[in-house]
Amino acid sequence: MVQMTVLSGPARRRRWSEAQKLDLLAQAFGPGGSVTETARQADICTSLLYRWRQAFRAPPEPTGFSPAVLVDGPGLALPLERASGLAIVVELAGGARVSVMAAAPASLVTAALKALR
């Protein structure tokens, strides 16, 4: 007996929702899970599971913007002679503070802030 499979229409990619992806990742990488067995049951390649896992673990892309906070008062304890030309004070996550003077060239400020990023 001869068996024949007829494919009708163009082959299309399957679409996986975020919930389905997370469920398959939990099955594959959870306690007692098997990547090979999960991929076989879902009829996908194991590399797709690893790609999904990497995508979910990747940190979000930086937007390029930082929140600006205006502080008035004792938070900016600078000597009076330095404060007169002061334009910007940038506080970094580690507690470091960068003061940008009004007379500083834009190229120098740009290079300094890029280096601190």
C-alpha cells in the first residue's frame, strides 16, 4: 500500500504567542524538563527554544534618555564661585556626580558623558 501526503496552499510559519513561548520554555528548562523532548512534542527545533530563552533573558534596550530631576537647596552644596558658571549636575547610579560648566565646549561634554555611559 502506498501512502501519499498532499500539501495544499503555501507553507506558512507558525505564530507563537508570548504565553505559549513561556509555557514551552518552562517545560524545557524547568525542573525535570528536557529541551529535546519539549521541542519534539511542539514540532520545533531545539535552537528555537534556546533563541526564545535568550530573547526573554536579554535586558531591554536603553531608550537613550535619562530622567531629569531639578534640585533646589542643600542637595547641591557647591562653593559660590563655582556655582555661578554651573549649567548641569549629573548624578550617576554609583553616587558619582559630574558637574558641567556653562563654558564647557559641547564636544567635550558629549565625549565625557558617552565615556561614562
